[in-house]
Amino acid sequence: MTNKNHVGPAFPVSALVYNEENKDPSTIIHDGMSLRDYFAAKAMLGVAHEALEIDEIAVWAYKMADAMLKAREE
């Protein structure tokens, strides 16, 4: 996968905020976590009970997330 850390937001949020001084509205946009991070977190739940080292679980979870992102492209 290319650009692994920026594959799009999982939970983007925008909000209209008003400035108290001049009452002008402005929009604040927050991308939230990346879709890759979200997939990795979900995948990690599936193997958390296994007798693996924590570092092994983390590496596996991101490999699974990368596979999930690749499958979405097909």
C-alpha cells in the first residue's frame, strides 16, 4: 500500500462554530483516525486472545488492515 497513514478518514466531522467577539461563523473540520488505523483496531480484536506478543499482534493487525484496504480497491 502506498501512503499507508493517509488512506482517508474513518470518522470525519465538521462543525459550525461561532466566534463570541464578532459572531462570525467558521467551520472546523476534524478527520478523526485514518481508515487504516480503524481497520487495524478492529482486526486486533480478533487475535487479542491468542498467545502472541503484543508487538506481534500490532504488526499482524496492520498487515490485516493493509489487506483489507487492498481488497477495497479491487
